[in-house]
Amino acid sequence: MNSSKIKKPELFNEGNKKIEFAEMHMPVVMKIRERFLREKPLDGVKISAALHVTKETAVLIKTLSVWGANIFLSPSNPLSTQDDVAASLAKIDNIVVEAWRGMSSEEYFMAIKDAANFKPDIVIDDGADLHITLHEEMPKIAEKVIGGNEETTTGVIRLKALEKENRLLYPVIAVNNALTKFMFDNRYGTGQSSIDGILRATNILIAGKRAVVAGYGWVGRGIALRLKGMGARVIVTEVDPIKALEAVMDGFDVMTMEEASKIGDIFITATGDIDVIRAEHMLNMKDGAILANAGHFNVEVSVKDLEKISDSKEEIRENTVKYTLRNGKHLFLLGEGRLVNLVAAEGHPSEVMDMSFANQALSVLYLINNKGKLEKKVYNVPSDQDQYVAKLKLETMGIKIDELTPEQVKYLESYK
Amino acid sequence: MNSSKIKKPELFNEGNKKIEFAEMHMPVVMKIRERFLREKPLDGVKISAALHVTKETAVLIKTLSVWGANIFLSPSNPLSTQDDVAASLAKIDNIVVEAWRGMSSEEYFMAIKDAANFKPDIVIDDGADLHITLHEEMPKIAEKVIGGNEETTTGVIRLKALEKENRLLYPVIAVNNALTKFMFDNRYGTGQSSIDGILRATNILIAGKRAVVAGYGWVGRGIALRLKGMGARVIVTEVDPIKALEAVMDGFDVMTMEEASKIGDIFITATGDIDVIRAEHMLNMKDGAILANAGHFNVEVSVKDLEKISDSKEEIRENTVKYTLRNGKHLFLLGEGRLVNLVAAEGHPSEVMDMSFANQALSVLYLINNKGKLEKKVYNVPSDQDQYVAKLKLETMGIKIDELTPEQVKYLESYK
Amino acid sequence: MNSSKIKKPELFNEGNKKIEFAEMHMPVVMKIRERFLREKPLDGVKISAALHVTKETAVLIKTLSVWGANIFLSPSNPLSTQDDVAASLAKIDNIVVEAWRGMSSEEYFMAIKDAANFKPDIVIDDGADLHITLHEEMPKIAEKVIGGNEETTTGVIRLKALEKENRLLYPVIAVNNALTKFMFDNRYGTGQSSIDGILRATNILIAGKRAVVAGYGWVGRGIALRLKGMGARVIVTEVDPIKALEAVMDGFDVMTMEEASKIGDIFITATGDIDVIRAEHMLNMKDGAILANAGHFNVEVSVKDLEKISDSKEEIRENTVKYTLRNGKHLFLLGEGRLVNLVAAEGHPSEVMDMSFANQALSVLYLINNKGKLEKKVYNVPSDQDQYVAKLKLETMGIKIDELTPEQVKYLESYK
Amino acid sequence: MNSSKIKKPELFNEGNKKIEFAEMHMPVVMKIRERFLREKPLDGVKISAALHVTKETAVLIKTLSVWGANIFLSPSNPLSTQDDVAASLAKIDNIVVEAWRGMSSEEYFMAIKDAANFKPDIVIDDGADLHITLHEEMPKIAEKVIGGNEETTTGVIRLKALEKENRLLYPVIAVNNALTKFMFDNRYGTGQSSIDGILRATNILIAGKRAVVAGYGWVGRGIALRLKGMGARVIVTEVDPIKALEAVMDGFDVMTMEEASKIGDIFITATGDIDVIRAEHMLNMKDGAILANAGHFNVEVSVKDLEKISDSKEEIRENTVKYTLRNGKHLFLLGEGRLVNLVAAEGHPSEVMDMSFANQALSVLYLINNKGKLEKKVYNVPSDQDQYVAKLKLETMGIKIDELTPEQVKYLESYK
């Protein structure tokens, strides 16, 4: 298709290599791709997808494409497009790409609108910008949509708000809520990639350092576990006493940020709330302390406060800015307080996206197969699909597990 | 009170020492005891409790007693009474105890009936035998009960069945469902005490051994974690692919019991299902393999199968029986396949019971304070009570945690 | 032989069962036993052994016996004899046992003397009392000894002192110095059994507790690792800055005992020095703190100081004494400050003794095979014997390892 | 000095920033620098140093320079120079730098010769090229050298060979042998940076992967520990049965490379020997397996074999080459089989070099202070210097440790 709008078509080859490497680490999607390859279950189906244009997304999009779908791919963020991957996808007949790294805000929303105007049967989204655009600006098109998927917590919240007001125009599968997604990407994906981001940004030795993790949700416990695994002495801060207690029982020190701020060498926030590390804490910190954020928004470390108490700042390594405080001490802020695993490293490894995108692909099939049977609601991923993804993942790792005997099934049932 | 029926009143002193030691390790109950001490909130309240008569239970019962209640204590199991503790409690004015180690079945049910006939305002139970007796045999008494607590999963299931049929005669708090109970006792309590049981029964070196844990629920993951912490090479078996995948991501080997049975040195079941280790597995096992169970019922390791394939058996250490199989190999069964942490060690440490019994005490207050306001349903522990217990626990450990600032509260709310 | 002096010959059967269980967990000694079984390499050899009369020692002694030796077994400590094991060994024709639990000091030294008067060709000792007796009181007999083994650090130090003064009368193999002994028994054996001892003595929950380990030698790091594995928050104290730094890099908190004494819940000493925990520390401690020792002598926790600052004491569980301090707080001392793994648990598991006693058996053969070729010195275990023991251990665990190719051997040599 | 030969003097500013960041993470060198700052202990001393020209080396060189020394800095490897750091150092008056990234072999040896011709009082070397050049080509100059340091194992071996033949012309301190060097840089430095290198090269998820570590020396156990800490299922291969047994007791699976090659996802060699992973193993491997080396030389993974059994190869990410084998499978080789932590990451973090270079600086002082008193031998770092470095390190981390009381010292002495 010649209607693609991309920036560096010449990087096509680079893109292909990246995608091929990703395919090797996304065996679940590849297995699913193959399984339905011959029956072309999406023949004639039009899909608009607003996703980060990365090598992993390419593996999903190519899967939908070889199943017969026509696809319009727009980005889910103006900065996250990998131009070589975009170039590679744009070469494929039934795929239109409108995405490049460094789009302006106008260009980004134009791409979203173009994706909506593609008149899709199925809508795949990551953050719900496309869903919302369809609902608010093109309800006529939206009404004809068979169904949609949503990848993120934020997106699901926005769509549930619509549902509550009875304004949702098509059924949506909350891919985000699959156990095989959220239990794995936060803990194992963000856990590892946050360490990776800190190392790439600073090359510090983690062993022996006092690392302070704010928040003991899925992300926080993933990070705490990996920091411990690298030899750090980990301190957890929490506002929820039950989670705080779990952290203690897991062998971590727990204290207030007030106390932790005096002794920490590295601070990582993962709370989902604002101003977790504030001026009052920064002023306590040791000379040379490092600040990073692993939460979704760059509001957890108060950069505003940091600027306010500083005399000057200077980038001393890529993604590492040294702030000289008025009290004479220095603090190092990584990636401007944005998600350190995305800014300073490469975000989720392919293996993590594998399960999430397997759920995407299967949810598209589910929507098609249940066309007309679903209400205009936000649905969780069907539990057997969730199980199926986990099963395939195990299979691709060469792992077999037990099955219940008929007697065991009976016992469990009688018990209930 | 002279109406107590116990066996060894002369052990009163021993019992006191034990209770005192438990009090030292149950600071949450002690804090709660003290907080309401002066107001005597249970003045005039009659409580029947069917609980394992242990030092930890004594700490709870004494708490209710100093709050003013009159208490009738019957056992929740014919074998679990500590006679010295019973002797100690029976010395207290407003407590009647009818419990001794080794009661016959008749004696046990007589004690339950006597507890019912005590005409309690509040009923505390561990397994629901007392609740059921009241409902089925003495509905007149039951109708006057203000409310009850239930400590176990099994008991809650039985009571929910009653609720479903609209036959529940008073409101019940499912203490079992408190996060501060089930998330802690299974993982940290059973996790540790199962290792303890295996060591007391066998004194084997765990480091370097291949330990097979069947089931990766709360109990299974607690045991797997502790075995890893003692240097074992841990294998997990599961039937649920999602849990299996978590086990892999947590760094454990996962395989079928068929495969694991050939290489394991120690096997521990924690599945809640029957016949997890069967003859077919036992015949695969290495000479000298050790079999233990940490699940609630002694059905997980098929003792029947083991007997069937054996030529002879012999107790070689307390709680360790050597089976000589017809194939010439030997297997060691711990504690007859019953809960190894209870049979060969001492069950939950006091610290674990602390939170569970704090919930018991607070739930009694809640029932009294909400007299007449609750429906005849099974209620979860109020979430703020759950949080409060965790908070007290942290306090008693000398741990302070953060509180949300008004801005943070606002941000979280706006987000939703 | 009827000359054995034991206390409970009727326990013969019990002893047999214990020994059989030990044999199952000492596969290396059993393999070595079998390998030389037919050639009877000790035919006509007289051996005097002063060892703890335990089931593991029995496996060694029986091995020497079936190889043809005549053996006289005396204890290495008046309290450590297991009477059932002694009964079992005394039934064997070519073994004389003079040992019972609770010997008086006189009886103990008489047994040592009788062992010396046995006129042994080979002397096996654990602590060097027998070696020293031979050297100091019966030099005539000592001069005819072919050689000896010594199991402990203490014993080796005493014998090296003799060697230095040219007073050693026969060659001695320092079995203690085998890598397959000291690297394994301290770290993995004492590491596990100290946890075991604490649990049996107190049944406390380790998870979440602050555990203070004094000393980061082999024993200390074994204990620290296992405590961490059980969920404790571990603090290490050290006097050697290099070891202290290792502890930090391994993720432990390190501080002075002065600081640690204020926050610890459990204290375990493993330093080899006196007065590691003194009055000044005890007075800092939290109410309810637990004190235990894992070092060889009961001098590390100053019991003298504890007595001095206490008003009263009371045993509240087996091996747990509650001290009430004049400042009103309570401290719990385990096993009177003696080795907590021996007093409150069962010391080294058989698997750990397996390697040590394999070295014993092989060293006896080495002495016989090199009769007349060795100088009157203290020798280390031959390195190939050490390797051989490790190799057998791996084999018995079903583990195969790589061998160097000729090219690899050549490369390594050329490099040097 | 204008005689410096560098490539990019304009990067002076960049270099300064890097050095400043390194200074912040090398507090031990900085403390030592400050302590002797006023007395200018190297006033008039000429030093030739052949070291990797990195930011950490700059911290050392600047330290020697502010102590008054005149320094000639040549590289220890043609590829390891950071041009910005060289530019920064060249700006300093008493420092001559002759180093740039990508020197030819001739240029490299010319720099070494120029360093020798500087007629140094003190020689600092990393690999012994400069020491050897002085001994073999300029003995006249060598004879006037007061003493030298050597940073590496390889260098120490070469110098000990000279010593053995009585050809060593000045005393040398084997900085490499300091406990505060080799025990820390291999385990904690290479352990972490190898993980870092693998992540930067591949961005794979480590959790759940089967990682095979060849060799369980200091480097191997560091890597194994960190891989476990990241959630991998770790397999160790070894040729030494004692180390193999330690690995098992530490909870790792141990097997032959033959077996491991069939199931591993990632392979990392750390043996110091050639051809650890050969064609026979590669042919066994799973499609997509990853090969990396952490040993000093690129001989451990046989690249020759890999080339031989492959049809084609292609770089698919920086430092990741995909080999397509004739059997159709693909293997990924990282960094051409060279040290993955240096090639794909940044080698040792500054914190690790801190201790090593503190030893360098102190050893220079030691040589100066003991001028004329030392023999022409290879000396270990004085033990009190080693302790002192550890002590300073702890201090800079804010950690205080205990000191022996006089009574404790006495007890320890009496014991010996």
C-alpha cells in the first residue's frame, strides 16, 4: 500500500532484522500465528491499531496481517516509534503505517484520526486515545465497530467510565486484565528493565548500595526483588500497612521516606501517586544519591521541587543529570524522572510482550467469533484464553505440567 | 469456675509460662487487649469458643475475659489440646474449659454441645462444628446469638452454604478472609513450619537436595521459597498453567510429577487435592526419597498406594516411617502424610496467630458494636479492621510507614 | 567382645535403626566401604578412636571394622554418647566400646587411657585428647603408632604445637583441613542446624525478624545466608573490615554490636572469641530479644554478664531460659549459650559427616599404605583424596561433571 | 605539558564530567588523595603508568599528580582509551598522555617505549608490557627504578617468572593479590557487569531462562549469583569436583556441558580455559541459544568451531551476531566471544576500581617510603594496607564495625 506515512523507508532492512529477533523471543504469538494461518480467520476484516510501533508490535501486526486482515497502524505515543520497524511494516501489502519518531502533537492526533477514518471492524488501542476519538468524534464509525481491545490500565479506566454512563458503543476486551499480562509484565518485565535502565544510565555497582523502593505493588516488588538479587540492601516505603507488612516478611527493611531519604543511595518510585519524593526528602539525601522513577507518569519524583532547591544542573551521562543543590550536595536524576526502564533501557523484553500480544491476537479472534453476541461492555479476557496463553508459553519453554485426574476433579468439585 | 472439665490441673504453672511466652510474641493482641481494657467492652457478654486449646488461643481467651466476657472454651479437635494451657485457663474465674488431649469422639461432641448450651451471645469457631451444631440441633439458642466468627476456609464454605439456603441464623465474620490472616499464615507460617517439621523428623541436610513442591498456591510458594532459602534445588509441580508460569519466572524448575518423581529427594504436597503422589510416582522414586504433606487433609500423598506397593514398614525416627517397597527401594513417610508442620513441628508460630487472633478479638467487638445492624450473612472482615491489624503489627515491630498527603489523596481520587 | 563398657545394651535395636538411617545419608562412606570390602585392607590393624559416639561415627567405625580392623572406641566428650548406638556397636565382634552418656570426668579420662592402652597402630581423634594422652603419658606406646587422624581445628592446633617442638611421635593427617570437610560442615552444616536449633528451642517466626549474626567467617556466613533464606532481615557484625565489606556486598547490613543491640530480635554469635555480647549490649536490647551461640565454646555470649544484670531466670521451654533484667526487660538465652545447633537440635546432618568421615576412612588407608614413608609431622589430607571424596559425593547425588580435554590441560599448563 | 599525544583534545570538557562522576563513586581513592594532599609525598617522583585510559584511571592519575608526581601515561590496550578522558588528563601540567582509541600495534608499543624512556622512579602496569619492556629492552633504566605495581594476574605471573630466574630488576607490589581487589572485582564487579552486557546486547528477559555458567571460580559464582537474582534457573558446569559440589550446595544444578548444552537458553563461560563450548555442544543447542564469554581471553567459546558449523552470520543488534547453523538452527554470539562485560557494557563500575586503585596509590607510597629496603621480588600488598582500604571503604559507606577489646585480643592470642 502506498498510503503509508513514514519517515525512513530506507531502514526497511534493519527493521526486518529486529522483527526477526523479536519473533524468536515471542514464540507464543508465533505459535498462535501458525495455528490459524491456513484458515485466514481475519479475511476481509479491517483493523485499526494504535500501538507503540516497536519490533514486538510488528510481530502482532504481521500476525493479524497473515490471518487476512487489512490493518491501519498509528502510534500510541509521538516518541515511541522505531522508524526502521515502521519502514519494514509499510512494505507489507495489507498494512498502512502512519507513524514516525518525533511526530508533533498535531501529526500524532492526525494519525489517530486517520486510523479512525479507516472504518475498522476491530480497534486495538494502548491508552484509549483511538477508542475515545471514535466515540467522541466519529460515533457513526464507532457504531459499526464489532469490538475493541485495550492494552493498558489507564485505557481500561477511561472505557469503564464510558460504560458506566452507557456511552460505550462496542464491546471491549480489557487485555490489560489478563493474568498472563499484568502479573508478568509488571513484576518480571519492569522489575528487570528498571535495573537495566539504572545500569545503562549510571553504571554504578548495585551490590552493597542502599536502594529505596517506594511502593510495594506488582512493579515495586519486582524491582525490590531484582535489586536484592543484585546485592543491594533494599528499603521499601509504603502507605498501605498490609503491603508494608508483606515487604517486611519478605525480608526488606520498611520505613518512612523521611527516614529512608537520609540513608539511601538509590531511590526508585513505583507508587502511581504524585510527589512521593519531595524537596523535604531531597534535602535530607546523601551527596550523590540517585533518583529514578518506574511509575507510569513522571510525577512521582517531584522534578519541580528538585529544580526549586537546586542552583544548577548538568547532564553528565546520557539520561543522567546532576543537580547541584543549594545545600552544596549533588543529586542525580535519571531520565528526567520518566519511566527509567523505557527512557534509559528498552522497556519490556520481547518475552513479556509475547504474552500480552498473544492475548491481543486471541482477543481479536474472540471478538470476530462472538460478533453480535457481546454487549457494549468492558469484558475481561476469557479465563480459558488466559490459561491457554500460559499453557502455550510453558510449551514453548519445553515445560510440561500435570493435568488433574478425573478423581481429582471430582474431589475438588465435591469439596465445593 | 468449678465447672471446667480438664485433665491435668496440676500443670497450671507450666501453662502459665507457655502463655506468657506466647504473649510476648503476640504483641498485636496484647496492644488491643490493653486499649480496651478499661472500658470492659464485653461486660456481661457470653462467648462460646471452639478453638484448638493452645498457648496462642489462651492469649485470645484471656483477652476476651479481661474485657469482661464469660467464656466457654471447647476444643476444635480431639487431639490438639495442650493440657497445661487448659489447666491455666481453668483457673480463671470467668472461663469454663472443657477440653483435654485425647478426648474420645463422644467426649469431643459433648464438649461442643456444652458450649452451645452455654447460650452464647457470640460464637467463635474454627471449622464450624459449633456453628453447625447450633444451627442443626439448637436453633432456639442460635436465634439469640448476636453473631459469630469463623477462623477457617472450610468453616467459611460450610457457613456460606447455609447462607445460600437462607438458613443462617446469625451474622458471621469470616476472619479467615482477612488479608492479615490468609496472606500471612499460609506463606510465612506454613512455609517456615513445614521446613521445621521436616528437619525435626529427619535431620537431613536440605542444601543441595532436590525438593519437589506440589502446588504453587500460597502454601506451596511459601514452602518453595524457604526450601530455596535453605539451599535446595526446588522443583514445582502444578496443574494451573498460570501458577506454573509464575513458578518458572520465580526461578524454579517446573515439570510433571511423573518426571519429578524420578529425581526428587524430598516431596512436599500443598495442593488441596487427593492423590497427588500415587503408586506410579512412588515406584519411580530414588531409594531413600522422603514424602511429606503440608496440605490440610492427609489425602495428598496416597498412603493407601504406598501401603499397597510395600512389603514392610518400620518407624525409624519419631514421625518417620521407612517403607520397604517390593521393588527393593525405601521411601520415608513423615507424620503419616498428615500436616508435617503440625505433626512433626509446632504449627504456626505465635507471631502468625497474633494477627489472626487480633482479627478474632476485633471482630467480636465489631459484632457487639453492630448488634442488630447486620444481616444474617457471612461478612468479610471490615477492610479498615484488616488495615488496623497490619498497622498495629508494624508498630509493635517498631516500623513506621508513610501516610498519604492531602495532595496525594486528591490525585488518586481524581485518577479514578 | 565382652570387654565393652556401655550403659544400655538393651537399646541395641534402636541403635541399629539409627545407624541404618545414617548409612542411607552417608553414601560416600558406604561407597568407599564397599570398594575396599573384599581386600580387607585393615586386616590385623588395631585402631583406637576417640570420637562422639553417634550414628554417623558408627558408620565410620563399622566401615573400619568390616575392612578387618580391631577397634577401641572411646568418646570425645562425656555428654555426646548416644547409648543406643554404643549398644549396637558393642555387639560387633572386633569392636570394643567404652562410652556412655553422662560419664564423669574420671570415667571419661579412664576411657581415653584404655583407648591408649589398646596399643593402636592407628589413632583417630576429635580434639586431640587421645593424641595428647599418648604423647604425654604413654610415649612408649605412641612411638609404635603408625599414624593418626585429627578431626578438629583445636586438635590440629595442639598437634602442630607438638610438631613445632619436635615432640610429635607419629605422623598425623589433619582431616579437619580437607576442603571437603571445613568448607562444607561450617557453612552448610552449622548454617542449617543453627536455624534448626533456634526453631526447636523457641518456635518463633523468623520472617521479618531482625537477626544479628556476630562474625562473618564460614559459620557466620552460613547462618546469615540461611536466616536470609528464611525471610529475616540480617545484620552482620565483624571486627575484620574485609569480611565486613564482603557482608555488605552480599547484601547484609553491617554495624557495630553497640548499634545492632538496640534493634535486633535474635542474636547469634559465631566469632571464636570471648565476650562478643556483653552487659553493655544486653542492657540496650529490646524486651524479648533472643540470644544464641553457634561458636565452639560457650564464651561468646557472656552468660556471666547476663547473670550479673538479671534479677531472676526461669526455664520457659526446653533450652530456653528467660532472664528478667533489673531494667525490667526480658532476654531469652538458648542452650545456656552453648552451641545452639548441638544443644537444641542434632548438630550436623549425616550428609555433612559423610564427607568428613570419608576423609577419615581414606586417611587411615593412606597412613597404612604409606607406613614408614611419612615424617613425624602434621600433614594435610592429600589433595587427590580431597578431590576424590567430592567426586564420590557428586556421583552419589547422580551428578556428572566435565573433564578437561587434553587440549585444555595443555593450555592451562602453557599458561603457567 | 605539550608533549602529550592524544586524538581529540576538544573533548576535554566531556572528560572532566566523566572524571567528576567517577570521583563521586571512588570515595576511597578520594579520601586517600586528601589525606596526603598537603605533604606532597610524591614531590619530584617520576611515574610511568601503562593503564586503560578510563575515567577511573584518571582518578588515580590525578591523585598521584596532586601528590607531586610527574606522570607519563600510556595505554594498556590499543582499544581501551577513552579519548575524552585522555584529553582531560593532558590538560594537567605534570601529566603526559600518549594514548588514543584505535592505536595501531606499532603506535601502542611506541607509547610503551616512550613511557619507559620517561625514566620513571615508579612503574605502574596492567598486564606487565611496560615492566617487560623495561627489563628486556632498557635494563639500564630499569635498574634505577625504585619499584613497581602490577594490576593483573597475568602480569603477576610474568613477573614471578622473572623473579624465579633472578632477573627481576626492582621490587614489585602485586596489587592484583590484594583481598580488596580480587575478591571484590571478580565476584561483584564482573558478576554485575556481565548481566549488564547481556542485557544491553540482547534485551532478553532473564527470569525463567535456563542460564548455563561454565566455571564456578570467583567470576563464575558472581555471575551465577546475579543470574539467580534476576530469576534465571542456573546450571553450573565445572571440572573441579570440590567447586562443583559447592555449586550444588549453593542450590545450583550441576551437570556436564554435554547435558547442559541441550537445555540452556544462555551460556556464559568463565573458566580461564580454551574451547569450553565446542562444535559438539553447539550442535546440541536449542534454536536461539545465546553464547557469551566472561573469561579474560576470547578462547572459551570456540568461535572457530561456530564458524565451521555455520552457513552464514549476520549482526542483528550491536554486539549480537546471529549464526545460522547448517542444521538450520540459530545461535547468537555476543561481542565475538570477547569479555561480554567490557564489550557490550562498561566493565567494572567505578566503585570496584575504587578499591583496586586505592591499593595502587598506597602501594606507590609504600614503595617510596621503603626505598632501598625491599628486595627485587614480587611482594603481596601489605596486609595492613589491605585492611586499611577495606576500612576506608566501609567508612565512606557510613558503616562502622567493632574493634576487638584487649581481652578479646588476649583470648585469641592465648588460643594460638
